[in-house]
Amino acid sequence: MYRARLERDFKGWIDKGLLPESAARAMLAEYDGRESTFRAGRVLLVLAALLLSASILLLVAANWEALPRLARVVGIIALVWGLHFAAAWLARAGRSGLAASALVIGSASFGGGIALIGQMYHLSGDAADAALLWFAGAALSAVAFRSATMTAAAGGLAWFYFGTVLTESNFNLASDWRLWSVPALAILVVLLVRFTDAGRARHLAYLLVLAWLSWLYVDSPSLAFAGGLAASGLAAFLAAAMPGSPLRPLAMEAGSAPAFYSFALALLGFAALQYEAVGLTTEIVTGACTLLVALLGIAVAGAQNGAVRYLGYVAFAGELLYLAFETLGSMLGTSGFFLISGLVVAGIAWLVIRIEGHMARARRTEASQ
């Protein structure tokens, strides 16, 4: 999507004489040559590696009892290390796609080996412990090979670990250390993303944190927790997106994700506050605050961040519908609410347009000096 938009913009600039065609071709070639650029062939190789991994694991499992115990252990170790050595050789030969596939098969074999050896020796532990060890192996592979593919695999295994922790029975969520280790895994995934330049995998970490916070609220809902989510999300969004914020340049280096996910966290907190609201007046006040936050997100970051803009639209429309159908209860009241809302939004739109116009004139003045 970004590549198509970039090519379209280049064509428009060439037609207007703003950009030489040779420069546009050179920039597109540089973009296409980046390691992180999407390639269908590489994706298919990774999918083929996953299918081969499943085939190998099922073949080994089907003949597991027929193999001597020592042969089982040696075979699993040889398979894992052999695939990693093959990945190193392929990477040195410039076959990055095949190297990534070998790493995926090696990581899957490592995970299968954990389960099979644990079963064979009746080792203590559960699925969450095995998932954590599997994540550690994938993270080490990502660091050793500086592999974006293995970073994505580590992000997926962090989600698998979170899922296994939630499905474990007979423990108290609030006191179990494994639940509180989930954000640490998300931080590790973000560090791997920066080290391996695996930009797309960062969404796995951000979504994991949002899911973790959502689960904490669902498990122990409270007004204070909901308010904390709303306040922290709003503060993080303003720090990441507000012009003049000292953290804005750092957030923009990471793309649109920091502003979007902090905005999503703020809306999640206000949705929780809406759930905690008791009484018609409280619901209307909370809903009005949610509408203002949605408009604030659109005004502050909507022009530069399409994800924030569309999330703000959805939140605004959804909150309006909620207030209309859950709190007002009459056609006359609903009509009056929409009228007042329309006038307020029109006033805010006029103010935003004036501010954007002033900022645009200021930028033009600075460019001309």
C-alpha cells in the first residue's frame, strides 16, 4: 500500500516538474531493495517452512516410541542445530529467503523438541513454561542472525505464551508472576524490532500490551483502573503526537504506531469508564468526554496519521450511537442531542481549521525565509 502511494506521488511530482524521473526511479529502486520490503516469494517460502515444520514434527511424533531414547535426544538436537547452521550458510551465500525459512523450521523443531523431551523424561512444568522457553529460543535466533522473520516469530510466541498463561487453571491471576511477565516480553519484542529492523512486528508487541491491559481490567474491573487507563493513554498520545512535545520526534521515528496505540489505549480507558458509569448524568458526561477525546485525536494527529483519524471517526460514531440508544430514550431527546452535537462539532471544526490555517501560514513563512 505504501509503495503504491509512493509511486503515485512520484508520478504526480514528475508531471508537475518537481522531481526528475531518474531520481524517482532511483528512490523506488532503493525502497524495493530494502530488507523489510514485502516480497510474495519470501512470504511463500516462510509458509512452506511452516508446513515442512509441521510435517517433520508429525513424522517424528508418529515414530517416537520406535526410536531409542538416546537417538531421540540426539536427533532433536542435531535437527535444531543443523537447521541453524544451514541458515548461517544460506545467509552467507546471500540466500536470505531460504535462510529465514531454515530458521523458522529450526525454531519449530526446537518447540516440538521441548514438548517431546519433556514428555519423555516427565519433566515438571506446564505449557506456559514451555512457551516461555520457546520464546527465548526464538529471541536468541533473532539476535544471532539479526533476522526480522525470527523477530516476528518471537512476537507470535509472546502471544502464545500469553494465551497459555490465561488458559492455565488453579492459580490466582493477580499473584501469578507469569501474567506480569507479559509486558516484559512485549518490551523484548520491541527491542528485537529495533535491532533487526522488523518494523511490522512491532504491532504484535503493542497489541499484546493492549490485550494484557484489557484482560487485567476484565479480571478486576474498577473505576480507578479505568481512569488510570484513560489518563495514561491520553498523556502518552499527547506526548507522542502533540506539536511541541519533546517526545514527538522520538515517537515519529517509530512511525505512526506510538500515536495510534496510545490513542487506542485512551479510548479503551474511556470505554471502561463508560462501563463503570452509574446514572444517566454520569453516562452523558463520560460519553461527552469520549467524544471530545475522539475529536482531539483527529485534530492533533489526524492529518499525519490515517490510523488515528479513522479510529477517531469510529469512536466518535460509536459513542454517538451508544448515547442515542442507551441513555436518551426518546426521538425528541435524540434529535436535540444530535443538534447540540452538530453545533459543537461545527464549532470545533471551525477552530481546528483556523489553527491549521495559521500553522500552514507559519510553515510557508519559515520556508520562504
